[in-house]
Amino acid sequence: MKLRRIAATVALHTLLVAAAALTLFPLVWMVGVSLMPTGEAMSLPPRLLPSSPTLEHYRTLLERLDLLRYLLASATVALGATLFSVTFNSMAGYALAKLRFAGRQRLERVLLAALVVPGQIGMLPLFLLLREMGLVNTYWGVLVPSMAGIFGIFLVRQYALTIPDALLDAARVDGAGELRIFYSIALPLCRPILVTLAVATFMGAWNDFLWPLIVLTDDRLYTLPVALAGLFGEHVQDPELMMAGAVVTVLPVMLVFLALQRYYIAGMTSGSLKG
Amino acid sequence: MRTRSAAALLLLAPALCLIGLFFFVPMVASLLLSLTDFDIYAVADRSALRFVGLRNYSALLGDSLFWNALRNTLYFVVVGGPLSIAVSLGAALAVHARGVRLKGLFRTVFFLPVTTTIVAVAVVWRYLYHPRFGLLNYALAGVGIGPIDWLGDPDWAMPSIIAMAVWKNFGFNMIVFLAGLQSIPERLYEAASLDGAGRWRQFVHVTLPTLAPTTLFVTLLTAIGYFQLFAEPYVMTQGGPAGSTRSVVLLMYEEGFRWWNIGMAAAVAFVLFAILLGVMLLQAALRRMLSARNETQDADASVGREAARPTQEPA
């Protein structure tokens, strides 16, 4: 019996390690090819690792293909979206959770019903609207749809519900104003979920493709994913260069996730299930 | 109390204004636009705009391009969705299993593809799928399977995109399943094992039923996400070969932003909306059925023990 148990555990671990290797493989290979000298990825038999690692493709991206500009564009958009979404969604989420006002339940019902409606549906009129406002081809235009969102509001709301009312009432008795209570009592208590929201927004904004592709028509303003898709059209025959571009596009988000994953996973799983 | 209402208004205003102006207004406008012939001339001169009733919709229903896009999207949803969910559940069960070491590490590794940018991994996978130099064909040649033109063959293009999507997405649903598994009380397993149920029967009679609401939730999210297929075919195949990977959103993008048939593109968007609405209603109905069943089961189990049960919290 005990032997069987050990055998099962060994088999399970073998399976897990194999699955992990399979999952990591495309990412490891991406890094490997990005370091190969030109032409090495298109040879038979295919190589997994570079014969003599080189950074020449990263240099080409930086010096000839304006990589830094796209990197800055992506950082601007992702950080901007994160800043606005954490600010506006935390304000709204707290108000829904902790302040009584007329029409609150109806408002919650409307927002909940719209929670699962994808933004793609209104994309064309949104584009025309931004065109009227002169925001097409600007980073504001890219930012606008992610500055506040129903998902973010409810993520904060669910968390803020756990703040004891007694704490807020005590502050009221002490004469603190509502905005002050929000700012100096509720916000610090909500910090874990705000980190979750920040990571989720950063990831979403950095990785978004369709919307910046539509709003940004000037290729000097492109974010990394849009620039990468454009480069790919011209440099399909240059896998080493494209892989280097892919590494640069993927790496920042991955690092943010690895640094903050504890908050991100805890927040996403608690919030998403109670919806 | 008055100050609290005022504060609530103040705190809600920015988010609600943004969501109203940039989400709800475009949504309604989209419906209205789909009833017009808004095209490239109307972009320049609004007086060229005409109301055409349901003509866009009838044109759409008679268009083989649209049916083709719908069929491709359904293929992606119906094959890719369950496959994704099965892999997610398998990974969650394996990571959660008793006696597994380094759970956190495995969880992180399986989640990594979720953090990647779809454009970047589409580039990577396109090279993996390369008919001549790709690693996939090289590995298959090792076991005697001839070269397959993964993205160039209309029969293989969509399965190839599905394989990549499963790889990229399964980590997200896995953490949702893991949260569901962790919330199953240990005493349920103890009771089942006292009744003589082995590992497999515990899985079928305890794990699966308790995970049902999680599974339903995951299914809804996955279906909604997968109906919006866009970046994968845009980068990897441009909708080809022979239109075999052109999705509904890709069609909308082409109609709207390549040909500027905005009225038509809005109609495509609304057909997608109607489909998603149907999916959501179906999920809501299933969820009601599920909770009704659980209630009767609970009631059976607790007959005579509990006189007054607390009212169920609204779903």
C-alpha cells in the first residue's frame, strides 16, 4: 500500500515536471533564438540554444528600429491606465460598499449586468467619438477605455465590504469628514486589493492590441505590441530579430507579475468568485 | 446622512462619467449605427448618412463571409473552450493533489503564459509552426510523421491557433479552479472515505459536484473571451488560409477599420452581442438549476435536523 502511494506520488511529480517543461518551452526557446546569430534559427537541424550568444538583435532594435520609443509608449499607457484605474475604481468601489445613498442597489444591478459585456461591441462609435474630441492618435485616446471599469469597481467593492462599519463610525464621531475617512482609513485597509487591481490593469493595458491598433495611426506613437506586429510584417524572414522584440515585449509584464503575484492571485481568486 | 450621499456622489462621479461616456454611450450608439449606412463618405460628411433599418443585418445574413467567420469562431469556442477548461482543471488537480512539493512554483510556471502579450507569443508560435524549420515538424519527423504546413493548411490552421490559445490561457482558469478546490472542506472527503469511497469515487462524488459552480463560472468567462478571438489570427494568419481563421471580431475590424463600412461593422458587433447575451442567459439558467438541485440535496440531507434553515444568499 505504501509502495503504491510512493509510486503514485513519483508519477504525479513526473507529470507535473513534464507539463511545466512543456509550458516553459516556448518562452525559453524565444530567449534562446533571440540570442542566436542571424540565420541560425533557420537551419537544419533546428537549434535550441545559440552556438555563440550575441546581443546584436537587441542592439538593432534599439539603434535602428526605435525600440526605446515603443517601450516608453507602452510604459506611459500602462502606468497611466494603472494610476487612473486604481484611483477612480477605488473611489467608486468604496462608495458602493460603504456609503448609503438613494439608488445604490439599482446602480449596482445595472453595472453588474454590464460587467460581462465586452468593450469591442462599442468600439466603432467610441472611435468616432474620440475622433470628434481630437483624441485619435494620442495616448489619451488609448487610455480612455481603461481609466475606469466595472470589473475594477466590483473588485474593490467586494474587498471594502469587509471593512467594519464600527471603524468608520468611530472616525465620524471624532469629526472626520467622509472624504478623509475614505482617504486615510479605507484606502490603507484596501491596499492588497489595490495592488491586485494595479497588476491586472497594468497587464491588460500593456498587452492590449486591438484598441491601440485602432486609435494610433501614426507609427511613431505605436505601443510595443502594435509595433511588434508591424515589424513582423516586414521582418518575417528574421526570426532572431523578431524573437528579441518578443522578449522585450513580454519581459516587463512578467517581472511585474513575478514580483507581485502573491497579491495578484489572492485578489483575483477572491474577487472573481464572489462577483 | 446628507453628507454621506454627497460624498458618495463625489466618489462615484469620475468612474461613472468615464464608464457612461466611453462604454454605455458607444454601446447604444453602436446599435443605432448598425441601422445606418455609415461609410467612408459619411465619415467626411454627415449628410451622406442614411437610416436603412435592418438592411445591414439582412445583408449580413446573406453574406457567406459572415457565416464563415461565425463558423470559425464557433469552432474556436466549442473546441478550444472545453479543451482549455479541461487542461486548467487537470493542472489544478495535479497541483492541488496531496503530497505535491513546490506547489507554488508549479502554479507560477503554469501561470506565466497568461502574463505574456499575445502578439509576442503569436510571433514565437509562428516560428514553432514553421513548415520547414519549425521545431514541431522536426520533432514529428523524429517519429516518422511528414511535415505539416500548420498555418498554411486550411484544415490545420484553426487547430494550431487553438493549441496556442490553450497554452496561453489555461493558467488563468487553473488558479480559479485551485481556489475552488481549496474551499472544499476536508470533512467532506473524510465522510466519503468513512463510507468506503476510494480516491476516484471521492473525485466523482465530492470534488466534481462541489466544483460545479466554479466550472460554470469559468465556462462563462472562457466562452465570452473566446468569442472575441482577434489577435491570434490577425498576427499569425491574417484570417487565412482561405478565410479559415477569420473570426467575427476580425471581420468587424476589417469591415470597420479597413473598408470603413461602419454601419455594417456595427451590425457584426451587435450579432456578436446577441450571441454573448444568449450564452449569459444560458449560464444563468444552468446556475439556477444547479442551486435548485443543491438545495433539494441539502434539504434531503438535513431532514428533521434543522427546522429553520437560513435563507440562501442571492446568487
